[in-house]
Amino acid sequence: MRKDNRVDVDYVKSLVQVVDNNNLELLSVNDGPILVEIKGRASVKEEIPHYIPTPQVSQNITTAETEDIQDDPSVYSVTSPLVGTFYTSQSPDMPPYVAVGDMVSVGTELGLIEAMKVFSPIPSEVAGEVISINAKNGELVKQGQVLMKIRLS
């Protein structure tokens, strides 16, 4: 499993394939100080998500407005810090953290990213007005993807 005291990535990839091909719930491999545990999809299927997104009307701005904003230094793009599912509220029965037109300050919670059943809040790093929400509630987002835009105050 190790190459020069480092984890052999190709070996770990082959273990992932073994888990996927055999529909395993969990595979643990211990090689001295290194322990690799791979949780398979079979175990994930059994878990019931505790947050089911509700459809929401997109609050995106128009394409023409987007073109004007792209080069505007007074507009801050809030990006996803990691890959995961973006949520606009704490639970389906609660209102969204923010909406287009809301004024936010530094530290205002803008949404949540769920990755591996862990919810990470997205705090605002700037103060200003929310001018667009580019990611939909319950949407899988990539690291660095623009979630919303804020016009700096």
C-alpha cells in the first residue's frame, strides 16, 4: 500500500473499484500506521437523508445583467468552498437564509453545503446586497462554483 512512506494512490483506486464492483458496504485495509477505510454505495443507500430539498423559484438575474456584473469590481462572488449539496435554508420548513435584495454583513450565514452528511455553513465574507443566487436549493455544486453575488456596500 505504501511507496516510499506515501500512500499508493493507484492501490487505493483499485480498492475503490473492488468496493464498487462487489457492492460492499465497507472495506478496511490496515498496513502498519496506515488505515484505509472505504465506505461503499451499498451502505449509503440505506441511509435516509434528513434534508429533502423543496423546489424553489430560481432567483437568478437575467443574462444581460450577468454580463454587466462580471467585470464590476463592486460585485463579490460567493463561491463554494467544497464539493457538496447547496442548501438555502436550515431545513425544508424554514425560510431561506437570504434572498435577492437582502442586505448582509460579514459573518451573515448565506447557506449550507452538505458533504458526507456534514453540514458546513457559508458565512458572508463581505457586507452588501445580495443581487443574485446562482445555485438552486438541493443542487450539487463544485468547489469554486459561484453560489451567489453580493454588491459591496
